[in-house]
Amino acid sequence: MALDDKTRTELEAAAFRRLLEHLRARTDVQNIDLMNLAGFCRNCLSNWMKDAADARGVPMSKDESRERIYGMPFAEWKAKYQKEASQDQQAAFEKAGHKH
């Protein structure tokens, strides 16, 4: 199936918005869990968004990109939902060699 660029971009954007909705609803899933299982987390997504903004000359701070991903200021999300990583989670993170 061939898609024109506009339609492809719209479909990709819709899928991305759905991913964000899913991650916002799954506050029980910690970033370290995402990193250990998938090699990326919410912070990675915010960094990728900022990189895309920078590449296009769109002004966006790190805090602004994180708020777009988390749906609230990062400090607020962290205070509400982030838990201390277990020793097992930390060991898996170190074993994988993530540079996050």
C-alpha cells in the first residue's frame, strides 16, 4: 500500500499520540522498566522530540519537550509516580550498558 507523505505523517503522528496516551495512563511502568525492556523511555522520547525541534529551528527547551511527553511538568510526574529503582532493576540497567 502506497501512502503519500502527508497521509504517512498523519498516521505516524496519530500512532505517536496514542503511544503517549498509553504511557501517560501506565504510570505504574517506570522509565527504568522501559529502558531495561525496550532500550528507551519517556525521557528518550522527550530528547528525540527536542532533537527534532532543534533540527527544524523550532524553539523548545528540555523542560518543554518533557512536558509534552509526560503530559505535565517532569518534576510533578516524578513526585507523583516515580519510584526508587530496585537493586534488580539497577543491575539490569547496568548490565545492558545504557548510557542514559
